[in-house]
Amino acid sequence: MDNLYNSAAFCRAAFNHKWKVLCHGVARKGNRGIPACVSQQEVISRKDQVKVKGTVKAAVLEGDEGRPNLIASSVCVCPGPLPGHPVTDKNVGIIGNRK
């Protein structure tokens, strides 16, 4: 595990521990449990950054009986070309519009 980054595998291991630890943190985009449907493209130009500011994509990672209801998301917070990728065990509902 990276020193500052979370992963879906780490969240699963923490949840399956005898203390049932819930996790919340930021994950790297590649090979850390962030699905392709959630990832957003990096935006370089300032004009495009303004267009995508505040864009959020989220998905509940299903199919893993060892760690149910893990949520992966992608948030574009500008300025900056890179979207953040939070992974959380928090039991929050995902409500929004589907485009």
C-alpha cells in the first residue's frame, strides 16, 4: 500500500478484520479498485477545466461478498488537471442525475 493512498483491496482487508474497520481515503487511478466507468480524463486547458469543474462520477462496487457496498468515485476539483478518486466504506446514498 502507498503511504498516502487507499485501495479497494485495503478496504476489504480492513473490513474483514476482527474489528470490522471502515475506511475512507483517496486512491490512485490505476490498479487500485477504481473502475473505468468512474475514471475521468485529465483536462489540461484552463477553458476545459472550467467546463468540468464539479463533475462527479460514482459507483458502488458490487459482487465482492467480502466487502459489500464499497463506493468508488471521481471528483473534478479545479484548478488542476487531475480528478481525485475517493474510495469509501461510508454508508452514503448515491443520488443524482444520469446523463
